Amino acid sequence: MGQPFHAKWRYKDVRELQAARITEAVKDMCIEANYRLSPDMLKVFSDGVRNEESPLGCQVLKQLEENLKIADEDRIPICQDTGMAVVFIKAGQEVHITGGSITSAVNEGVRQGYEEGYLRKSVVGDPIERINTKDNTPAVIHYELVEGDKVEITVAPKGFGSENMSRVFMLKPADGLEGVKNAILTAVKDAGPNACPPMVIGVGIGGTFEKCAQMAKHALTRNIEEKPEKKWVRELEEEMLKKINSLGIGPGGLGGRITALAVNVETFATHIAGLPVAVNICCHVNRHAHRVI
């Protein structure tokens, strides 16, 4: 007779991780993301200041840049809209979370971060009743189970001035790449000044209705200096950035060359009958923080 299943389990291969460590990391990331932009965002922002040709647009960018500096030095939020917490988690399958569930740990981290960081609480518990939860929970959490014994966490607070301008397009396969380009430009044109430009544009192509939207959101967290492996995706990003910056919307929607700072695209397999495209627009405050535990 064989051993019981539990006796065969090799506990030595499983790493235990206290839920409290996840809570602490999420708390710190909520504060960090709201107080300062990542180095790649700061660099592309400085490039935008140098490349803006409109005097008024340049003035707007310089004011925004000064705001970033003050927020970092004085440890205050970059923007009064400190966003709804969006959290991406890659959990290693050799990790065992102890002392509570990972979802509860993340939400507790958001609660602590928004309270200790004096960040605005913007979440309502029901979309119709609209009663504020008073601690910015619950977070929107996306999980992915991966190999290994680490937990990789990305916290991306998302303000709703730009979120409200985002779009999903269910294109036909015959629309092809030109249809994708038109969808991206349509979303940006419709957003105009309402998305607090200069923007960062996250695009998801493929998958299903919900998958393309998730990819578009995740694309905003990609380091702008990292380029996609696929040639056509790299070329699409470059072409779209150029075309968007030819629209004349400009910083603050007041005219100018720098309407967008970057276009980040993610792709996935899709059905023979579909071509889903999502465009998730973010204002210049493209916030995200990253940790591996």
C-alpha cells in the first residue's frame, strides 16, 4: 500500500511567505508610486520638455516637472487623485502564503498605505449606492501563477480622469493593422484634454473582450525604455507616438507637440473571428512601483 498523499509532499521544496510581508510591501508601494514617478518616466518627461516647440506647451510641461520635484522632495502626492489601486501579482507555485490570504494581505497593504501616506480615498463600495469605503479598498487585483518561489508585485494607482477616456474596440479581422491604428487614434482624439496630457497610452491587442483590456492596463507598467520583441509591435508603437504627437492636442490640451510621452503595446493570441483592441489612457502621472519578495 502506498503512502498517503500528504506524506509524499516534499515540504522542503515549498517556501513559506508570511502574508504580513506582502502587506508591508504593498503599503510601501502605494506611497512610493503616489509620491514619485519611476526613473524611466522622469527621463521621458524631461525629453518632452526639451522637445516641446510650443511656448505655452513648454511652460505647462515645466510646471508639471516642478510639481514632480516638489512632490518627491516634500513627500506629498503628485496628483490629488491618488487613484484606485490596481495590483498585478505573479505568484510562484512553490510559495505557500501563511498567516492569511494573499488577497486580504494586499487589501490591508492598500488600506495602510493610503492612510499612512495621507492619500485621497477615492473608492466607493458599490457603483450605484456610491458610499466611500474610506480606505481606498478593495484593490483591483490581477493574479498570474508562475514557476518559482518568489512573489512579484506591481502596484499601479490609476486616476479616473484618464481612465474614463479609455476604450475597447471589438474589430473584425478584416480591419487588420490599419483598423488597430485607427482605434488608437480615435481613442486619443476623443480623450483630448480630458485625459490630462501628455499621456501614456497602453494598448492591448488580441485575446478576448476582457483580456485585451487587462493587457492595455498592464502595458502602462512596462518600462518605457524596454522595447517589444516583435518588430511589427515596435514599429506600431513608434508610428502611433509620432501620429499622436501630430494631433496638436499638446500639454494640458493647450496645443503643442507633446501630446503623448509613450505608447506601450501588448499582444496575445485571439479567435479567428475577432480582433479585440483596448486603449487604456493614462495622464502624465503614470504611476507604478515594483517589488519581488
